[in-house]
Amino acid sequence: MSATLVTPHTEAQAPALAPREQETLRHIAAGRTYLQTARHMGLSTHTVDAYLRRIRAKLNITNTAELTRMAIALGL
């Protein structure tokens, strides 16, 4: 019986994220709120939300915990 190994996604395997999407994901994965992220990036909370919706769609992720896990796997 062989065990199947699950490897984390690498940047080459994951859909390309725009630089601002990557930055947004880093902030959220670090535990910052939408408001904190928006203030740090000089954006509105609506823009942060839009970036996160696009990231979730690209990575087929539905919640923040999975976003955080993916950020770690991508080395962000």
C-alpha cells in the first residue's frame, strides 16, 4: 500500500496573483483586518474586499483560513 503525498501549491502551480493581490493576501494572512490592510495600503476597505474576492476566485478558496494556508504555501 502506497501513501499519497500532498504537496503545497507553489507559485508555478497557482494562478498568477497581481502584486497588489499578493500584498493584500500577505496582510490578511498576517492577521490584519480589512480596515488595517486598507489603511496600510492606502486603499478603501471596498478595494481590499474586491482584491480578496478576486484572489478567492483565482485560487478557488471560500474562506479566510484557506487564504491564510495558501499564503503560507506560496511563501507570502
